[in-house]
Amino acid sequence: MTEKSTEKVEIFGQEYKIKGVGDPQYIHKIAGYVDQKMREIAHSSGIMSQSRIAILTALNITDELHQEQEARKMAEKKLEGEAARLSKIVDEKIGV
């Protein structure tokens, strides 16, 4: 059975204890990413409210996720089309 660990991370000046299964370095990597995004938004927007910065950060990260998902779907469709095209060529070559 996989054991949960608790990692202390700092995000935007606040310390959090994160429980998770898996690589503790991954937890720190993700927390570091959120911290970086929050700091970027705070710097570029001039907003001082932590809750507003957190919400804008969540929206920005969600936008990144959705863009990546759409790009992945498009790549999968392209690969499926290419696979079908190549399969047809192979079938024609071997006389199927």
C-alpha cells in the first residue's frame, strides 16, 4: 500500500501542509508553479488582495490546462487520420 506523506510548502508567503501519495518533489514542483504564477499575476496586475490573486491564478492555470487539452485532442485526431491514411496505403500495397 502506498503511504501518504505530508510536505510543507510555501505559496505566496503562506505555508501549507500538503498530504499526498507519491513523489514529494512533485508536490514541491507543483506548489512552486502556483507560487510563481501568483507572483507573476500580483506583479503584473498590481492587485493586493490575496484572494483575488488566487482566483486569477486559478483562472490562468485552468486556461492553460484547457488549451493543452484542446491541443492534445487536435494532435490525437491528426494522428488518427495519419494512421488511417497509412493503413490504407499499406492495404493497397499488399492487396487487401
